[in-house]
Amino acid sequence: MEFDVVFLSRLQFAFTIMVHYLFPPLSIGLGVLLVVFEAIWLKTGDPEWHRLTKFWVKLFAVTFAVGVATGIVMEFEFGTNWAVYSRFVGDVFGSALAAEGIFAFFLESGFLAVLVFGWDRVGKKMHFFATLMVCLGSIFSSIWIVVANSWQQTPAGHHIVAAARGQRAEIVDFWTVVLNPSTIDRLVHVWIGALLTGTFFVMSISAYYLLRNRHVVFAKRSFTVALILGTIAAVAAPLSGDSSARLVAREQPSKLAAMEGLYETTEGGTPITVFGVPDDEAQELKYALQIPAGLSLLTYRDITTPVVGLDRFNPADRPPVLLPFLSFHLMVGIGSLLIVMTLAALFLLWRGTLFEQRWLLWGFVFAIVLVYLGNQSGWVAAEVGRQPWIVQAEFAPVMAARENPDVFYEYHEMDFTRPVNGLRTQDAVSGAINREMVAGSLVMFGLIYLLLVLVWVFVLNTKIHAGPEEGEAAASGEARKGGFFAVAADQADAAGPSSYTDARRKETDGDD
């Protein structure tokens, strides 16, 4: 591994984007929960829901602020580290990023002040409208960012023209760019990941309060609503993932081969790998635990058609296997665990014993770490898996399949050795920078981002330990009119001991 300008620039961008991506999914997921919490408050008039919403708004505001601060740097990195890339994609990205700023960022930042400071200054409905606009703004922002990234993965709606310094992509159909082949699948998967982040964040803090026997009514209600939405997201994730994987098989077959450690195209059905250790030097998957014909079944819905392997591509066009393989399987494993956790918790909630299960509550306290690992590993698989391309090249079989979607193309019998119109990562860096410059900026950004994350953690920790504002706990046990979520939360309020401490106290009273 050579620590040259290309590698250090990739490392710097990977570091900054991964730190930044701690915040947008949480902002989106928590924003959805804020809308639900405040809607229940408007419906019921219960002051406990008002108190609950105000607490989560504080954590949302801190997350939003740090997310903005960490996101600004990346746009400058395009020009400083990736000048050739910026010239190549500028016409395409300019439209998407401008739309993100105009339609999304201004919307959410404009209403954020009303959301945070407008509780006693505007009416209830106006405040709820502000909450809804902030939530929609964060969602709109994700749309344009995912559009830009998806175009890199599956370029469409453009043509390549000669420029004074190399080539550049020029838009010929804006909506084809926006609705390129991977936009919808990737966007849905990103939203599901964001909802998982927001719900597990709320459940983590709520479980902590329950284990400490603090703010019990608040914690039960927050946990119940988050659990219901989190279960929906956890179950939806593999469905969305299956659709995304089939899309990758059609549009980026080399990426799927890397994620599955498929070095050679098989004869007949291709197995799916549960576990293995890729060896790029030997071009084989060692210690493989596989399900026969599983990958063919998931990709083509039959067990006889082979999935194309890396051997069909030129060596220079193949992605590295180790990192995409490990990160993809880590994401799948975490997603499976989250399904088990949420379904088990939902069953225990229905039984009325969830909040007595300390072992499970402790699991939810730390499960947010798994959610973040799943989000990050999914992006690692997606981005490293498309290498060596920063803008995916076009292969004749893929373009034929795109133009005739109703025709089945047997990729394993087709030629993937003549890529055109892509941009390689090694050719995309700026010519005016050297290794020392990039290394220095990497250290500088590392320290700045570390400081921002520490500030975020410190402020969150302070607010979590302070807890919600003191108020009357509406825990009568009577289900109020407020929709499904309110009824479920009220049932949770009335269901059994709130904590191990309460249970032990009742046992002691009984012994006396």
C-alpha cells in the first residue's frame, strides 16, 4: 500500500464523510419521531407528551448543528483534492447540490429556530408545522445527496463532451439524472437506516432511564413509540436490501462479486456466502461457509443461472474484495440481529413484561452502536465496491440490459472487458497538491472533527443526565384518544413494574 496523493485523499474524504454521517441519519430518524411525538401531544393534550417532545428537540438541535459543521468541509474537498473529478461531474452535481441547498437546507434551517425556540411564542399548530417542515427538510436534503451519489454508481441522463482540460459529463435529461437506475432503491435503504438510527437512539436513552428508575413514564412512552417504528424499519431493511442487491447485480456486477467474494464464475447455480475470508493474492475465498445456489436464487429467482464473477473483468477493473466483503456481511449480520431484538421486544411489550427484562434493556442501551456500524459498513461496501471507478464506467452488457429491461441477459456469457465513459479514482485527484499537503490537512481535519464529536458527545451526555424538564407525570393507566401510538404508550405505562427497583420494592413489601 503506497501512501501517495490518491490514497491519502481517499483516506481524508472517507474519514470526513464517515464522521459527518454520524449526524444526518440521526437527524432524519429523530425528526420523524419528533413529528409523531408532537402529533400525539396535539391529539391528546397530555402535558407529558409535550415534555417528552421538548426533550428530544434539544438533542435534535445539537445533532443538527454539528452535522452542518461537519458537512461544510466536504464541498471544499471536491475542489482542493479532487479537481479533475469536480470538472468531470460539475454540470451534474451542480444541479443536485444547488437543489439541496435551496429546497432542503433553507427549509429545515429556516424552521429550526421556530422548532427550538418557538414553544411559547407561536401557536401549537404552527409549532407542529415547523416540526414537520424541519423533518421534511432533512428528508429532502437526503434526496439530493443520494441522487448525486447514485449517479456516480449508475450514471444516466448525460453525455460525455470534450473540454479544455479532459472530458466532462453534461446533462441531457435532468429527470433521468435524478431518477437514474439506483436512486430509488438506495434512497429507500438510506431512509430505513436513518429511521433505525433515530429509533434506536431514542430506545437507548429511554432504556438507560428505565434501568436507573428515572423519568419512568417519559421513558416508557418514548421507548414504545420508537420500538414500533424501529420494528417496522428493521423488518423493511432486508426487503429493501434485497431489491438493492438485485439492482447491483444488474448494474454493477463486479461490486456484487466483491461483496460475495466471488472470484470465479461458477458452473450452474452460484452459492451465497455466510462466512469466509477473502484472499486477494490467491484469488480465492478461504474457510467458506456457503448455501448452495443461494446467490443465484436471490439474484435471478432461480437456482441454475450463474452470477458473474470477478474473473470476467480485466484485473485493472476489479474492486478489492476484502473490505467490501467484510463490511457487507457485517451490515447483514447487524441487520439480522436488530430484527431479532425488535421482534422480541415487541412480543414482550404485548405480553406486558418488556420493562422487567433488564438484560434486554441493557442490550438496547448499547444497540445504537450496532446501528451506526451497520450504516457505516453499508456505505463502505457501496463505495469501495465500485472501485477502481469514482464515476462508474459503462459496460456493454449493462447498457443492453438497461435499454431492454424485459430481456434477460446471461451476464456470465458476455464481455465485461471494455469499459467506457467512466472516471477512475486514480485519475480524479488534483494535480496541484502533493503528499505532504494532503497528510497535513488529514491531521488537521482529524483533530477538528475529533473535537466536534467530543463536543457533541459532551453536550448530549449533559442533557441526557439532566433529563427532561420536571412536570406532572400523566400515568393514570387510562388509554387516551391519540391514535395507535398513544394507546400503545399508555398501555406500556400501566403494564407491570417499571423497573427492577420497583419489582424488588414490591417483593420486599410483600415479605413484610
